[in-house]
Amino acid sequence: METARVLSIYHDSVVDGEGLRTVIFFAGCPHFCKGCHNPKSWNLRNGKEIEVQQIVEEALNPLTEITLSGGDPFYQAKAAANVARQLKAHGKNIWAYTGWTIEQLLKNKDPDQLELLKYVDVLVDGPFILAERDLTLSFRGSRNQRIIEMKSILE
């Protein structure tokens, strides 16, 4: 059985994307952004090993959509793509947060990261930059981060 390292699964968030959302916080992040709101997420070992199917079952709440966060879900792209694929099959709208830019993800040509992108409806990209922190922004922490409708990118 495939597993992922997950810090937590949080239900009923209203700050991690539009509407009511279940947020899956994946462990591990290579970006180490100064001022990160969740630095314990950087270390992959801080997560708990959970079977992908178990993650999907816990996230399948009929009232919420899905957000993949972390850490960085693209750091565990293969497992995150499997989770996203199964949730998308249940009609879920999926947001994902990453410290990479969409341009970097596409240029990397990592097959697992590209697979994950196929299931993401909205990508919030770019590292958190403390000097560009802006508390007035919705769904992102710094002005450099973008909210990208993926259908416009992958068409």
C-alpha cells in the first residue's frame, strides 16, 4: 500500500481556499521560507505515515472541498497525486499550495509533479517572502504568491 507522510488533516477551513475545505497538510518542504507559519512542516520525519486510501477516506466529507498544503505537497508529489486523483474522482475541487512557481514545476518535468498538477483546480504558487507579507491578501501570505486557475495553464 502506498503511503504519505502527513502532519494533519484539518476539517472545515475557510482560509485555505474558497468555500469550506478539508486541508491535508503534507510533511516535508525544501523551501525553508523565512517567516513560515509552519516551520515544523519542513522536516519529513515530523509527519505520520498514513496509507493513501486512509487519507482519501478521511478527507471525503460531502460538505467540503480539498486543499493540499504542507509543508509542500509537491515534495511528496507521487502520493499527493494519488490522493488528488481519487478525490477528484469524487468530484472534489482541489487547491494546492507550493513554494515552487508554476514555471519551475513545468520546467522540472518531474512526472509525479506534472501528474499532481493535472488534478489541481487552483494552484497557489511561490515561496512565502517575509518582506512581501501582506495580511490583507486572501488565501496567500505574501504579494509574490499567485492564485492560478489551472485550466488556463494546462489547456
